[in-house]
Amino acid sequence: MAQTSLPRAEGGQQTRSLANGVTLLTERLPYVRSVSLGVWIKTGSACELPHLTGISHFLEHLFFKGTSTRTTRQLMEAIESRGGHLNAYTSRDYTCVYAKTLDTHLATAAEILGDIICDSQFFDFEKERNVVLEEIASNEDVPEDYIHDLFVSDLFPKHSLGAPVSGTHKSVSGITLEDVRAHYARWYHPQNMVISVAGNLDADEALDLIEKAFAPLKPGNTPVVPAYDAPTFGTGIDACRRKIAQSHYCIGFPGPATDDPVRFVYDILGNALGGGSTSRLFERIREQEGLSYAIYTFQSAYYRAGLLGVYAAVAPENLDRALSMTFEEIRRIRDERISSEEVGLNREQLKGSLLMALEDTFHRMSRMAKSYMYHGRVVPLEEVIAKIDAVTSEEVHELANAILQAQSCMLTVLGPKNALHLKEIPL
């Protein structure tokens, strides 16, 4: 087996704490000219009550509407006028507010992020509510995005993991400013926060800058993380009718939580099935049959659960044929043991994607933060690579046999009326 040589960053990674209890992760990369700084909060849509679905995402928007000393434009201009980038995003398990800039502007990035997190005034509440509602509407107008929301809702029925991250028109319309302030007070405190920074930096200087910028944060009551129970997985067939040009479908199975070591076996299985242009589904459905432009597998892992899914979009008249072939390939990878050579090919693809992504400081910063939030430590790259290398064809075969079954499968279809004729899962 070929050994993967991992480049080492001069100065390495450090885990420290600010005086108020915020965890600070740093990684010095002296061969780059950028620095990425992110504030990560351990709350997302999966932590929300049903009537407040989307409040984490709404709050993320409001962070940029101004502080007591800076307008929205001044916040953005402070970073963008220096060639940087300021943004945020919300997931099911966490929220991230981040800046990427030249290494010479780390002090500015720390100051602006500290101002946003510590002193946002939540201005323009109603105007930003409308912006979020427009975002929800735009998502529903993009079938590839909308089918994923429908699918996750089907796979995690009546559970917060299945709710859309942005919320619904009904839930967002009912959120009040008092709700937002209470949500901020509950989750945005040092014990529930990680700050991660990677790039050409001095770790001690970064500590001093970030300590000063985030000093206003006061310790709070630490919520239980994760703040939700494990879901019950949905199965069966669900068809959503819509007058669109293509039929979109997602086929999915239960996956591992973030702390489950079997996730590395899932990685190989998912990649072999539909992870790239040499994968089984891509070669069969697109290359051999010409039925689809987009077909791929996708995986998500959360604190309490995960999923393995397949997505494709095809002409409505080809839906039954494409589904039949997709399920045929799923059965084939389940029933016929995958070869060691195919496992090796997919292993190298996964390692290559992981390591090449880490040439970017944003991905370095993100990996440290998510690793710490999910595992309580920054898992060394060597450990991750070793676990990928350890996956065998027998383990992939056993996993495929265990999960790729009709009784654990969910099929969601979005498209024109009467395009779907399938009555049961053909596994």
C-alpha cells in the first residue's frame, strides 16, 4: 500500500483558551499569504423548536445589519476594501461567521468579527425577515436544492434534523425580535463557541488580537450538545408533483453519526457508487445510457445520525428507466463483493480530495473547528488517512449488505404528474 506523505505546517496547530473561556484553535502556514478566521457556534437548525425553525439562520443574517459603532456597509467595507471576504452560513449542527483576508489584515478581521458577534444590534429586523423569506422562495424555485430539502424531511420525519435550515415561510414569519435575542443569549457564549484561525500568522499575536476582540463575551449556561435526540428514519416512496422540465430524485439510507468509526467505510462505499466520473452510477447512467447530466452520491453526518444518498435529474419520460438502473447498481454493489482494486482507487480519490482541499486556509480553518466541535480535539490528518487506508473490501461489502435494503430505503421524487410509476422499492 502506498504511503501518503503529509506536509507539516511550521509552528503546527495549537489549542488554547481565551480568558472568558472561548476555545481558540490556530495553525501557522508560513508559505501562504492569507489568513482565514472563523467563529463557530454549536447550534443550528437541528437545535430549534418547531415554531422557531430557521431562527439560527435568521440570526446569522441579522449579524451583518450593524453594530453600535458600524453600519452594514462599514462592516463589509473593512474587509472587502482590503481584498478580503466576509460571510457566514448555518448548518443543522452549527453556525459559522468567518473572514478570509491577507495575512497583514488579521487584526482587522479579528476586530470586525468580534464586533459582529459581541455587539450586533439586530437592526432592520423586518427588512431582513423579508430577505430570508425571499431566500426560502428562491430555494424552492431551484429543483436540485428543493429535492434535497424534501428528501431530508422524508428521511428524518417529524424531527428537527429534517427541517429546512432556512426555515419555512410560516415559521420565519412568526419569529419575533425577542425570540432572536433569547436565542442569542442561550447559545452565543464562550462555552458554546470555537474560534479557529489558519494561515500565515504568529499564534501568540493571534491570541492577543482575538482575546481583545472577543473580551465582551461573558460566560453563560452551557446547553446540552447535541440538543436533540436520535431520529427515527423514514422509509418508502414520496412523490412531490410540480410542473418542471425534469424529474429529480433522491434515494437514501441511514448513515453514521460523526463519532461512528464506520463513517470511513461509508466514504468508500459512497464514493464507489457515485462519487465521481469513474463511479458506477456516473458511468452507467450518464456515460453508457446518456440519461442524466447530474448524478452523484452525497453523505451527511451529524451528532446523532447521518445519511447516504443518491441524487439524479432526468427527463420525465426516462424516470422509470433511470430509477431501474440506479437500483440495479445499488443491488450490484450490495450483492457482489467490491474488489480490492476498486477500494484502492476510491481510497486514493478520497485522500486526494481531502489533502488538496487543505491547500486553502479556509478549509484548514474549517477542518480544525469541526473536528474540535464533534470530537473534542483536532484529529490529526495522519489519523484520518490511516483510517481511510484501513478500510477493506470485506468491510465495504458487509456495510452494503447491511444498509442497502428496501426496508431502510427512502425514495423522494420531484417532478411532473404521473412521471413516477414505481410502487415499491426494488431492492
